[in-house]
Amino acid sequence: MVLFGSFLPWVDTAAGSVSGARGAGLWTFYAATLGLAGALVSNRRLATLQAGLLALAATGLPVWQVVHLLNLVGRDGWVPGPGLVLTFGGGVLAAKACYSLWRERPDRSAAG
């Protein structure tokens, strides 16, 4: 979700839309590739760390973008775009995955 949302429009205005790739979307894209790598590693601690970093970037940067726009122009003249919402939603799912990985206890009886 974060990979795709990073390049979709983050802000829609009457003058046109602003792509996430023109700003914070690049950082969320980088974090998403790190999160994808975390899904492929077999080390649970490393996967938890990478999911946490993805969650931090993918939730923090869209929230920062909205707060920044609210401080600049208020609520008039713009609406959040689909990329902003998709990126934030992916960050929430990454936070859930991070929490699940952190809470999961390894099964010691299967180890031998």
C-alpha cells in the first residue's frame, strides 16, 4: 500500500493535484522498500525493526503533511489525495504487523 501510495496524488487542489513523489512520498517509498525487505528476512527481531521503521515513516510523514498544510492555508482549497490516505493506511497496517511480531513468543519446544 505504501509503495503505491507514495507516488499517487497526496493533495488535491483546484489548481491540480500534488504527487507524493514531489515531497515526503519519496521518503515513504524508501521506507516501504525497507519494509518489504523486512518481510523477506528470517530474523524476527530484524523484521520487527524494519516494520517499525516503515510504520513510523508511513504514518508520521502523512500526518506531518496534513498538519503542515493546515498551518499554511487552513482547511480551505485542498483535500487529502488518495496517495496520502493509502500511505497512512499502509503505515497503520505496518504498525499492527510490528506489534504482532514484537508480541509473538518464539516456540522453544520446536527448537529441539
